[in-house]
Amino acid sequence: MEIVELKVEMVCIHEKRLRKCLSKLKGIEKVEVDTNCQKVVVTGYTHKNKILKAIRRGGLKADFWSPQNELLNAYVSANYARFRFNPFSFF
């Protein structure tokens, strides 16, 4: 069994499209989607290149997950967490 981690640029509405693309492949056991990190973890017996190709055919921009994505995600969440929008304090 192979575990494939992918970075897929999507918002919540694209999750349904992603799952539909992956449901057409044989050998996939489990799909975990984290929309905040834009990370998808696919567990199964399908080759990782076939998974990537299926997602890209579905119209989503995808690439394999790298350790740099973890660092960038931690940096962005730490810096932008303090800039939360408060509708009552414009000035």
C-alpha cells in the first residue's frame, strides 16, 4: 500500500470535484483532504503518477507535497493570524 501526499490548489467547493476524479481510479482505499493547508493524502494501491494525472485532468492544479510546503504553511499561518478582520475597527 502506498501513501501519496499532494498539494492541490483548491477551495472548499473543489473538494467534491477532487473526490469524483479520484473515485474513478481503482485501488484507492482512503482520501484525506485538508483545505486549509491545501493538502491531500491518498492511500491505496494506485501509482502516484496516475493519481496526479487524474487530479490534473479534473481541472485542479496539483503537485507532489514537499517539506517546503510545511515550512511555507507554518510561516504564512503565523504571520497572517494576527491580521484578522474586525468589521468594527476600520481606523
